[in-house]
Amino acid sequence: MELRHLRYFVVVARKRHFTHAAEELFIAQPALSQQIQALELELGVKLFERTSRQVRLTPAGEAFLIHAERILEEVEQMKDEMQEFMGLIRGRVKLGLLQSLGAFRVPALLGRFSVQYPGIEMILQEGVTEHLLEQLRIGQLDIALTHSIGDIFPLTLPDSQMITETLLSEELVLVAGPHHRLAHVESIAAGELKDEAFILFKPGSGLRQAAIHLSTIGGFAPRILYESGDVGTIRALVAEGLGISVLPQSIVDSPGSEVTIIKVAPPLPARTVLLVWHKRIEHSPAASTFLNFLHEDIQAHSWNSVR
């Protein structure tokens, strides 16, 4: 049993509604239900009576709620005291990130962080990798979330004092709209894409480089119909059948996605999502706190699946 299980239980008990509780906790409703079921299984008792209209605490749930609230209150008091000793109650973190990461993973992360550290202000800056690394070098950012894509788009650090850490590996996929002529093609060779319209990220983007690499393998220059710096815009244009693009698997799997994956040969390389920071943040309690929180959050909320 972990503290997050107690938090999940208490919020569901207060809201009496799994969907509303999931929204407050910044997690998916099915994931919340699974966590509560796992807690009930561990305790060997049923904590909630579930109907199509409402959720009610069982007698065991009522008793467990008293203990859970007391434990969480004591934990928060302990954190407050420890943070006072460490000077972490207030501060500012300047976080840079790729737009393709900020659109779906980072908002929930920041929501969870702000609940635990309400006194730490987060300043966000989106941009392409080269821009983020330069901002990190000159001290305009504390931490950056970026990526590399094999030999197509390697990460080159402009400062020896920068540290990188691999967070995860993610597949890149070729996508089209559900009514596009390629939507139901079982597989296609790169060279067969020469007559297609491409919808790409703006210059400087690794995802743009991946698409151009695909066209180079196919022996043609891509016909670029639209360019955008916004992953949501690109996905929407593709969904409308206006062209094809290369997107991360997580974007395709995220809620509201209406694009279809096209199997292409040779397959696209995976991208490596990277955490980059400058050694100077060792002198920033707020930035160090966020860095530690990020590591814990990745373990608790698998970033290999979009939530």
C-alpha cells in the first residue's frame, strides 16, 4: 500500500464519483478504478458500493476513511515541517519543453506537482531542441524536456556542465486521416509516398527531420502542404485528410485522436525522450525538488502510456 492509494481513496470517498475524483487527481478514470480495486484486494474488504448513479462507502470504507484521512494529514504536517527546514515552500522553476511533450504529458504532471508544492511557481517555455538547449546554457531555463532521434536528430549539448538522462523510448509512426487513400493500406514502401502531401513541424524540429529522412530513403523531396509548431494542429489537419505526417505514438494514442497509423518500410526510428538540466540547479532548492518529483512521477504514472 502506498500513500497515493490513500489519496485516491479519500478523494473518491469525498466526491462519491469516480470520474470527478479522477479529474481532481489528474489521472484517467479507469486507472483510478484499478487502483481502488487493488487497494480493496490488498485489504480484503470492499470499500465502496458502486451503482450506475453513485458511489457509497461501505461500513469498512467508513472506518478506513477515518484512518486514511488521519495518516494523510500527518504526512502533510511532516512535509510542511521538513520543507520549512529545507527552504522549499516557495520558489520558481523555469521548465522548457518540446510542444509534442507539453501537449499531453506535462499538464497532468504539473497539476500533481502544484498540489504537493503550491508555493513553487512553474514558468513554461516551449520550443525546438536547439532553442531549449541554448536557453538552458544561458540560464533562462532550469530544466528541459527534449528528445533525440538516433542519427537523424542527435542531441548535441552546448555546455559541458549540462547533464542528460533518458526517460523513455517512444515509437514514431506515419499517420493519415481515417478516410485517406492510405488509411487501409496494410503496408507501404517509403518510395510510394512521393506523390503525397506532407504536413510537417516547422524547421528545427526532430519530427520534421524524421519525415524528411523517410522521404530521402524513398528517393524524393517531400511536398510540404502545411507547416505548424503545434502538434494538435498537425494531428487535426491529418485527421481531415489534408496530408500525411510523422507523429509520436503517444500523440496517436491520446484522447481525441482520429488518425490512422500506416505501416511503412523501412520503419521509422524511435525517439528518445530526454531530461536535460544544468549543474547550476544544484543551488536551486525549487528546481531540485521538481527534478526529484519528476523522477517519482514517471515511476508512478508510466509515461509510456498517455493519461
